Amino acid sequence: MIKRSLQAVTIFLFMISLAIFITVNSVWLFRISIPIFGLTDLTGLYVPQMMHEYLKMIGYLQLPWQSALHFDFFASSAQGLQHFKDVRSLVMVNNAVMIISGIASGLILGQLVQTKRLYNLLNPLRLLIAMLVAVAGIMAVNFDQAFVWFHQLFFRNNYWLFDPNQDEVINMLPDGFFALCFLFFGVLVAAEILGLWLMIRHQLNEMKTEKKD
């Protein structure tokens, strides 16, 4: 029982961390947000300038050898830069979890496929779906409050409360953009769950066919 739980947790960690990785690196989400949320008016910058700053930010979050963040078109405070450093630490942890759990998940799924025991993941999968539906429901009812809870859970300070006068970058990162990111993340996780469920269903159908024969 413990072994099954650990297997399920490992696979689900990979699914979640992979979805986070893809979402963070989906630069196109920011690109389409520019006209949707009127970011040129909010920032006073042209699209290429905003893309330049956004790519610089993503590079800092993702590349271990980039130890400092400096915006060319935005003023930044020490607290604001510290928040980006805190986010960077979380992103690095997520990337490490994704790599480790990804390797382990590949081995686990290979074993479960070979031994025809993918059905062991059914009940944990149902539990994961229930949890995600609950989280999605909370965010749908009050995204702003859920956004606050998210920051209170993962950050030990209030540096995420940016002052637009001191950290101008926040003007190109409105709540609507983060809501769009969370929505995309949810779609990715749903697709992963569907893929895993289809794998389980396919194996169960094969086992039924073999029994009939």
C-alpha cells in the first residue's frame, strides 16, 4: 500500500512540476496578454520592449548561471528584486523535482505497464482530480483571494506586494495575466490526467480481451 502511494505521488509530482515548467516558459502567454490587458498603455512601452524585459525575467528565473536581474526599461527596488530571487528559488526547486520525479516516473510507469498494474493508479488519480477540482473551484469563485493565499503559502515576506512606483515591472504583470497562466496550467494538468487515464483504460481493456480469449 505504501509502495503504491509513493508511486502515485511520484508520478503526480512529475505531472504538476512539468505543467509548472511549461507554463512558466510559455512566453506566448505574455505575448497575447499585451493586447488583451492593454499593457502598452499601462507600461508606456512598445511590444518589443516589453518582450525584451519579459524574456530577461524568464531567463533569470530559469538559467542557473544568471545570478542577477536588471531591467532596462523599468525601475526596481531591493525588495522587488528579492521577490524575483525568491521566485527563482522556487522555480529551480520545481525544475529539480521535475527532473528527478520524471526519471522515477518513467521507471515506475514502465514497470506498471510491464506487470499490467496501471490500475493501481486509479484511486489515487480520482483523489488528485477531486483535489484539483476543489482548488479550481476556489480560484473560480475568488481568484484574487486565492492569489493572496498562494503567496502567503510560498513566501515568508510581503515583498510580492509590489509598489508600481518603485517596481514598474508589475505594470506589465496584471492579475489577469496570472489568471491566464493558472488557467493554462489547469488545462495542462487536465491533459496529463486524461493521458494517464487513457493509458489505464487501454490496459484494462487489453486485460479483459485476454481473459475472454
